[in-house]
Amino acid sequence: MKQMDRRLLILMRLREETPVRASDLAQDCECSVRTVYRDIDALCQAGVPVASMPGEGYRLVPGYHLPPIAFAAEEAVQILLGIDLALGLGTMAQRDAARSAAAKVDAVLLPETREAVARLRERIRASPQIAGELSPHLPLLQEAVVGDRVVRLRYHSYEPDRVTKRDVEAHLLVFYSGDWHLIGYCRLREDVRDFRAGRIESARLLDETFVRRKIDDGYDPGDMEIEVRIWIDERAARWAREDLAFGFVSEEPADGGFVFTFRVRDVPRLLPWIFSRGAAARVLSPPELVQRLREEARALVGRYPDA
């Protein structure tokens, strides 16, 4: 923990009504007791009146008030729910940072607000899940995105099924469809590409930096090249809406069901979603996707020959 963050956390803990022991502060800050003593001394030199209570610990002198951070209970819950999401989607270091942030939020709440927040959090929870394991390359990808760095990837493409080496200008990290995705300019394809973190076999940060491009629309479904229209029967439509594939644009009623429209860069990425609908789905366009489904269906039937 950085010195400024550590001292801010100590200051927040000292606001509590009961004294705090140096050993408890050291545990919260993940530092030595000696470091806590130095930090408290620095706070005193800065004009913060810290009272030492023998056998009990430290606290701010009664009557001294820091400018309040007045979170309403609902505001605090939303912040803490966001932190819960970070706990579920981040690396170990990111989870530690999230826990530290949660402690800081809790420390500045008024007692009555803290009680209301505790009640709300018992009833409102966020439990995000990653499909598979969290990519070990996530910290490196984050460093690349923050530092405008080029990253060299060995990436396992879905279609075709092979591994290629890519030098990517790392622009964005986005979480959707159960995994983190790196959005960046691929120098091999000379275009903006979406790299699913779980498919990255290796990643290396290059010394090279880049000038950021305007790529916000590079992964927007409205700017994808291929339009796909899929009819889903009425009974299955509600379940399809709960698990929409990436690239969804719109839906409209038609013939006892609904037509779902997607825009994608390549049609194979929609195959798993279509097959999961079973006979309740019928692809209307494009023709190449219809043909690909026929081929996959024949191969599937071939797995189960008649006895």
C-alpha cells in the first residue's frame, strides 16, 4: 500500500469512536507496527490531533472533525456492490485493492448509515462469475492499456481453430460474456479486434508505445460487417433474451415468434448460441451461416449412428 493511501486509511480508522491499536492498524495497512508509529507521528506533525490512550490505542482528540464524506446508505451500497463485482472479476492484487477500498468507504460512514448499509448488504448482493478461470495475463493487459503499450500475444482463434502471433495496440479492457476482453488495434489484421482473455496463451509487454486511435466504434455491434437474422419461437424468446450473444442489435415480432438481429465480424461465433436454442431457432440469413449450420448438424448426427 502506498504511503498516502496508508495514512488516509489510518486517519479514517482514527475517526472511529473506540480507540484503535497500532497492531490492528498494521494489519489493516499490511505494514509493520513501526511504520504505523511513523505514520501517526507524521499525522501529528501535520496538525492532526491524535490522542494516545495507554492500553487502548489511538483515536482523534474528541471535538476534532474531518470534513465529512456524507454517503447516503443507498449510495454506499452501490459503491460496495461495485467493489463486490471487482472482488469477483479481478486478480489477487485487484481484490486486495477492492477490499482496501471497501474498508475506506466503511470507515467514513456515520454509525446510523453503517447500520443501514449492513442491513441492505445482507439483502442485496453481487456475485459475478467468470466462464472458466481468470486469465493470468490480466495484470499485464491492464498495464498495457493504462500505459498505451503494445502487447505481443499468442492468441487461440475460434475460427479458424489455430494459434497466431499478434502485436496489438492495447486500448480497452471490457468485461462481457463471462470474460475480460482486450479491445485493440491488431497489426496483423490491420484492424480493430476483440481478444478474449481466456484465449490468450501468452502475452508479453513490448517497450513500444502507440498514439491512441479512435476505436470506440470498433467493437460496437452497430458497426460490425455481417448482419445475422434468427427467428426464435415465442416460448423460447424470453430465455434467449436472458443470454443474448455479443452483437445483438434488435428484435421484432414475426410469425409466432421474434426475429433477433445481430451484427458480427464473423458468423461462426454465433454457432454456440444458435445451437443452444435447439429447434426453437431458425436462421433466416445470411446463407453462409445456414450452410454452416447444415454442415455442423450433419457432423453432430454422425456422432450418433443408428445402433
